Amino acid sequence: MGAFAAGKNVTFIRKETVMSTQETYLEQIQYELKQTPSEYLPALLNIIHTFRESVCMNSAEDSFRIGWREIQNGQYEPISRLWDGIDK
């Protein structure tokens, strides 16, 4: 299955036809990285890092532990000040 994008022949892999493994994804990512001009690599790294942070969540236990530690260290704001400055 192919497609034409920006003057290049791009191959899309159908989920149904490929047994998805971590190695296959890593190979595809490495291929795409090699095709990316070096001046765009810092932005791409930022995108990948931000994506990973957004999908990888701490466990409930870890989140509670972190929140409890912040409270014990005084790293919190009173609820009454939660929305201060929101209209500015």
C-alpha cells in the first residue's frame, strides 16, 4: 500500500497485515529519524519527550506519595487562592 505525499512515495503499513512488535516499531522510528533533516532533530526530540510524558503516568500509589511529600514540605497553595489571577 503506498501513497503520494509532497512528491515522495510513502509506504504505509496496515495494522492488520503486520504483526506489531516493539522491534518493528523501533525499526520504523529509526528509519523515519534517518530521513529527518538534522536541523529538525531538536524539535523532534522535544515532541517525542513531550509525548512520552503525556502518556506515561505515575501509578496511583506514586502520585499519592509525591503529593503527600509536597504537602509535608509546604509545596501547596490554599484552595481559596486556586483561581487568583485567572481573569487577568
